[in-house]
Amino acid sequence: MTIAVGDLQGCHRPLQQLLAQVAPPPGEPIWFCGDLVNRGPASLLSLRAVMALGPRAVTVLGNHDLHLLSAAAGARPLRPGDTVAPVLEARDRKDLIDWLRRRPLAHLQGDYLLVHAGVDPQWDALKALELAREVEAVLRGPHWADFMSVMYGNEPDHWDDSLRGDDRLRAIINILTRVRYLDGRGRLNLSSSEHPDRAPAGHTPWFDVPARRADNKTIVFGHWSTLGLLERANLVGLDTGCVWGGCLSAMRLESRQLFQVRCVASATPGRR
């Protein structure tokens, strides 16, 4: 059995409450959908808590985790509302950053694919894993800090197998850690975070694009707090907005048993 947990975003106390409620037996894998840090009050404690779980914890990188790595590399300044400064100032900063940059962007096990935000409709699960490995090789390599300075940007705005270099890596990252909507030509809309009931004209949630090639796997993801809990036969969306005053959610994937802890809003109001 496997427990999957939604976006923590520095909400350490709800994590402890949730794990107490779930009471996972020793050795049961615990998957995290990314965004372990930022916006919440205890990014440092949250990061240390997940690390302390050892190999049973599988976490994919989210956009806020990458933002922390970018700040650690000196490639991007912290923004108002960021709560990762204690990580950057911690005595074990090097260990924390080295551990984080070695996390995967996608994890495939059996019938389940774990990512932070989503998967391009052109990719099957093995393709998503293969492309994630390209980025992971850079983040784990000796020149990872140099890459952080060119990681950000909304272009290219669609996937093409012919992409090369930084453009290719940036597109992979944007799809796996930022995607919500695609337009009718398969182009990413990275500015809209509304619930699908208020989707931008001509745009579709990535998981509702017809003929998705990865729909033979159950994709477990977070990132989209306004979407809330999403449970379908081949989809489990677990970002229920803990940092915004919603819940921290976990699900035992095989049985679809749901666990939730109510949270107190701790992020500065603004764009999610």
C-alpha cells in the first residue's frame, strides 16, 4: 500500500497531524506531490521532516521547490511572501539543498505516476519519466547552479520533440511542475489558476485533453489548489490548499481511503 500526500508548502504542523491520523505502518511508502516548501510558516521543519522519513519518502520536485533551489544558487531573489529564508540560513543548508536537488520530477511505480502538476497529452508515462530524467541529470550534476539562471520563462509554450538545450529542459520543467491549462493547439497557459468552471476561453485542463497518451496510468498530482480534491479512475489530485486555509490531504492509493486535516490560512493573499 502507498500513501500519497498533497502539497505541504511549509505546513509542518498539519503534516504531523495528518501522519498521526493515517498511522502508516513501518515501511509503507509515503509519496509527496511536491512543493514541500514556501508560503507556509515552517518550510525548514517541513523539509527536515520529509527527509527524516528516509527512503520510504518519495517526493517529486514542485515549482516552489525549484524556486528554493534557484534562490540557493543565487539565480533568483526571494519574493515577498516567500518563507524559505530559514532553509537558506540553516546550519544544514548544504545537506538540505543537496537532498532536494536530487529528488525526481516524476516517479512511476506499477499503475501510478507521481508528478507535481501534470503530463503533456503527447506523453505516455514512460516518455514522461524519460524526459524527467533529462532534467534530473542536470540538477544532480556539478553545474546545476548555472542552469538555474536560465530555467525560468514561459517559452517554449508547447512540447516539440525537436526541442534542444535549455529550451527543451525548460519546457519539460514547465509541463511537469507548472501546467494547468492547454489551448486548442496544445500550448501552455501558465498564468491561469482558476477552477475549471472558470477556465479561460478556449482552454482545457491538461487532464481533459482528448486522447491523452498516459491515461492508462493513474496520475497522482498536486499544484492546483483551486481545483481541490480530484478523484477519477485514472487521476488523483491532492492539492486541497492547506496553506490557503483548506485541508492537507492524503490518500491510500490502492483503496482510495482519504485522510484530511483542516488547516489555518498562513500564506499572504495573492495569486496561487
